[in-house]
Amino acid sequence: IDIKALRAVTNGVTTIDPGYKNTASCESAITFLDGEEGILRYRGYAIEELAEKAGFLEVAYLLIFGELPNQSQLDKFHKDIKDESRVDEDLKKIVEAFPKSAHPMGVLASLTSALTAFNPSSVNVDSEEDMYKAIVKILGKFPVLVAWTLRKKQGLPLNYGNKNLGYVENILKMMFETPNEDYQQNDILVNALDKLLILHADHEQNCSTSTVRIVGSSHAGLFASLSSGISALWGPLHGGANQAVLEMLEAIKEDGGDTKKFMAKAKDKNDPFRLMGFGHRVYKNFDPRAKIIKVAADEVLGDLGVEDPVLDIAKGLASEALSDPYFVDRKLYPNVDFYSGIIYRGMGIPVEMFTVMFALGRLPGWIAQWREMRLKKEPIGRPRQIYTGETHRPFKSISER
Ligand code: ACO
């Protein structure tokens, strides 16, 4: 699209589109999404195929650099990431300073932003080489920060990873190893997390990704831009939905399991309650990630031998919504986060960490979108507005008011 020509045609007319429901903010070659057909592709590859056949780090490489890596490219990428996985010891003091009750998303956003102070060279990234260095740095250090947010909550000593392990294996070890027991790797957990991270890895111009791009467009550093993205993801209408879903399912269970009662609450326009995990700004027939994750939830819980009554409540809600005119008319279907929390809980991950796990998965997508924006030398993001306030008023001194 010739943006300059388009601007000339519109002759400086300002459009208004709250929530950007119909406005594209950029051109992008990373993720294709067809909301009517329920299609999601990363760089042209179907999400179903990637979730089944690829590993998370391969998908990260694909999203960021545009092609699936061959083995030596993947090995080099992984080695570069591992070489950058050390986090400055002083950052531990910041972690210690948080109250134990702090929400892990707030801790993670703060630590990610603080990384800039310890890695100032990551800010001015004018060449692709500088960008690469900043990218492997954050991919190396972010899992450590994720593990530390959990360990802080659980009162466990802050640790580092093991360079001999795979990327996802290492994350789980950092999260779950304890000083008194030998850590045993569980392949079911590794495979489940790998799949969940791939499903969350990118989703074009959603709220947090747009935030990363707009902050990055001012040439703030990568880590600062990512920290803003983490804050955007925290909200319950976005990534925070996975925590909210589980809390809702628990509340339904505690209340006696009457799903119809909660369906009625969600439909009542005088009640602010929404069925968390339902609806999506773009998917209007089904969320392809939800389809994959529903099957994965059954498999993972089955493999782990976990029987979770909230899975039955979730399935009940989903099938009732399918035949309820309110949900059908508004095209409200379960989204990716309707089932992800159930799997995370089965894996032993505390509810407050669910959105952190989402951030871990979304990291490559945010990086890819930031890199694309910087390489294309996009201008600073600066929306206009329609002013609705007072017209010109004469000033009154304080004694006259
Ligand atoms: N429960 C009940 N009603 C809903 C729900 C819901 N979960 N979602 C939307 N609606 C209704 C709205 O009340 C509105 O009804 P109306 O036309 O009678 O006024 C209609 O459906 C359209 O809803 P909007 O809020 O205008 O749709 P929008 O595209 O702005 O919002 C969103 C999408 C934020 C995802 C919304 O569906 C929602 O709040 N869902 C619950 C939270 C959630 O699951 N978020 C995760 C999204 S996926 C992700 O971020 C990974």
C-alpha cells in the first residue's frame, strides 16, 4: 500500500475508530489471521502443523527471522541464547524487595524494564546485528525472570538454568527445582508447555503487541517496549483472562456447579459479569487455538492422571453456549484461554502465574513485531483524536470561581 498516496486522497481527514475495530495500524508479514474461517498462520505455516511438529524455539526463530531454521541455524540460535542467560546478580535485590503478595505480572514487567539498566547497549539498536544481540539477550534472560517471579512467591531461592537442557526443559527446571529434592524432568510437562507456548507465540496486532510496537516506535529500547507489552497483557480482557477463567470456573464449582445460573448472569446487561474465556475481537466462528488446546487439555490431564472437575464445568459451559442464541448471535466462542488455565493447573503452575506463562509464549511474537517495525523504519505511533471538550474560555482568577 502506498501510504503517502492514501493520505493524499483522504486529504488529512481524521477518522475515528474506538478500539481500532476496523483500523489496520501497520502492514505486517508475520501472522495471518482469518477470523471468519478460524485460520491462524505464522509466516504462512498453519498453527495446527506448527503445534504438532515444531518446537517452541524453532517457532520463535520462524516468527522473528521469517523462515524455519535448519539444524545448524537452530543450534547457533540456541547457543547464542544460552550464552546470554545470565542475569545480573543485582537484579535479585529488586526481586527480594517485592512483597510476597505482589502479582507476578507486575514483578515480571518491572524486572524486564530493569534489565535495560544492566544492559544499556540493548537500547540503541540501529543495525540488524545490534538487534540480534538484544533479541538473544532477552530470550536468554526472560525465562530466568519468569522462574524468579514464581520462586519469589513460593519462597524458594533464586536460581539459574542449566545450559545442557533444551529451552523449554530448562524453563520448567528453573521454575520447579527445589533445594532438597532431585529434580526429575517430566516429558509430558515439557511437551505440553512447548505446545502451549507455540499457540501463544503471536497473534498479530492485539493489545499487547500493538503496545510493544507503539512504545518501540519512539525508539525506546526493546526491553522497555516488552515491559509495556507485559503490562498490557496483564488485563483480564486480554492475557489476564486465563487467570480469570480459572477463578470463574472455581467460583461456579463452589456455587454448586450450576452453569445455567452463570450463563444468565453473563447475558444480563445490568450485570457486569462476562463469561471469561468467551469471545474474541477477531475470531467470529471459532478460535483455532482453542480447538487444539481443548484436545491437549484432555491428553495432558489424562497423561498426568489428573481428574479436574472444573474441566467438566468448562465443557458444559462451552456446549451450552453453542446452542444459546445470546452467544450464537454475538459469535461468542471459547478462546485460547478458556482451556489453557486448566492445563497449567494440571501441570502444577499456580493460578497467578498463568498470565506470566502467556507472556513467555508471546515473547517471540512481540520481538518479531518490534523487529519488523524497526527494520521498516516505521514512524512514531501517534494517533489523532476528535476533540469534544470546551471551546475557548476566558480565564477566571481563583477568587472568581
Ligand atoms: N460474556 C458475555 N457477553 C459478552 C462476552 C462475554 N465473554 N464477550 C462479549 N460479549 C457481548 C458484549 O456484551 C456485547 O454485547 P452487546 O452487543 O449486547 O452490547 C457483544 O458481545 C460484543 O462484545 P464487545 O465487548 O463489543 O466485543 P469486543 O470485540 O470489544 O471484545 C473481548 C472482545 C474483549 C475478548 C470480549 O469478548 C470479552 O471481554 N471476553 C471475555 C474476556 C476474555 O476472554 N478475553 C480474552 C481474549 S483472547 C486473548 O486476549 C488471548
